Amino acid sequence: MSADSQTDPTQNPAEVLCAPALQSLIESIAKTSIPEELLRLALTHPSAVGEGLERTLKSNQRLEFLGDTILGATIADALYRTQSELPEGELTQRRAAVVQKSTLARVARRLELGQWLILGRGESNSGGHARDTILADVVEALIAAVFLSGGWEAAQRWVLHIFADEIEAAGRDAVNIKNRLQEWTQANGLGTPKYETGEIAAAGQQRFSSQVVLGDTIYGHGRGGTKKEAECVAAAQTLNVLLNEPQSVTPSESGEASILTESSVPPVGETAV
């Protein structure tokens, strides 16, 4: 069956076999089966409402709303568990990068969802099957459909599988946190960050402490089991401060920023409060 025949709004949706290959993929990954009526709803764009023989057709907008929340929570959980050294602000930015519309559209293309979309005739004729916003919306709607059919665990399995590449990329970014900080500070006229790192006293284990200095101001601190780890924590805290609270970074007479002090430095994996 061609993509055009699958999405022709003049056909009665009840008579159209709805994406059997997609259903099989979902069953193999999420370990749940979506009722055909719900799957069809997830694939139905608002432009198809009122067209065709079944004019009471509903769209996937409500499912999109639910799926957006489930997606965000799943990605947040995955990043929280795998990126223990990052502060809240950096985690928020990485989650946003994973769930942004362009990323969702890329995932949709990887799954070849465009061929199964149910669009209105005008939207279909104008290339709606390849439009980023439409593709992104159907990804969220499908996540909701999986959740409603199989619960939270099924939805998590589905999300973690189809976004595996994006989550891995977010993890790789953690290794380059010092580069990201340097790129930001140089682009914003703050120069190159300097790291003052040294070994600290710790009972029975080697520990390091690091602080990031920009000009005469200390912006962030970090601790870790290695120099690299301590510096990455300090860099992440500094980037978090610069991106989220730039107005509060004011050097004191001693040249230290009042936001973070050595006494407020948390253990690795936590952020200053």
C-alpha cells in the first residue's frame, strides 16, 4: 500500500489497515500493542478532521500534549541518572536539546513515520508528510499512545530506544563541558577560563578541588576523585551560573564571586544550593 493511499482522506479510516509495520515495531520494542483506533488517532493531523467519509474524526492534539510530558520526564530521568556531575541548569539545556522539534522530526524520519501520517488533502498536497512540526507532533502522540496502551514502563522503553542516539550525544557533551564553557566565555568577551586545581585532604582517598577563574573573579568550584572530574564539575557549575544567573555574578573586594564559595562546594554529582 502506498503512502498516498494510506493517507487519502476520502477513504473511510475504519477500512484502512493502519501502519502494520509500525505496530509491529512498537510491539517489539515497547512490549505492548496499541489498539488500532488509538494508533490511527495518534497518526491523524488536525488538517484531516472533517474530511473523508468519517467526518467525526478527531486529531492527535490531545495525545501530543500527553506525549510531550512523558517524553520530557523520561529524558530528564535518563540524563539525571547518567550525568551525575552536571548541575540543574546544564541538565535542563541538554533535555531541551533532546526534545526540541528539530530533534523529534529527525527521530520521526528515522522511523519513517511520514508515510503513515493521516493528513487533510491540502496538507498532504503541500508536503505535510515531510514537515518538521507535523513529524515532531506525531512522535509525541505515539509516545502517548504507547503510554495509554502499556503504561509508564512501556513508554519508557519506547522513548529510550527511539532517542538512544540523542541521549548518547547528550552524554558525550559532558566530556566536552570545559570546551563548551570556553566557547561561551570567549564568545561573550570573558576570555579563557583558568582552572586552579589541587589535591585536598580526604580520609583514606585521593580527592581534588578546582575553581574556575575568569579575569579576577572565581565563578565556580568542583570536587572529584581526579583533577579532570573536579575541573568538569567546576566548569559545569560556572556555565550554569553564567547561563542562568548572569546578573548575580559580582566580584567582591577580594576578587571572589559571591555565588559560590569553598564552603558551599557540594560533593561530585550535586549542585550548590
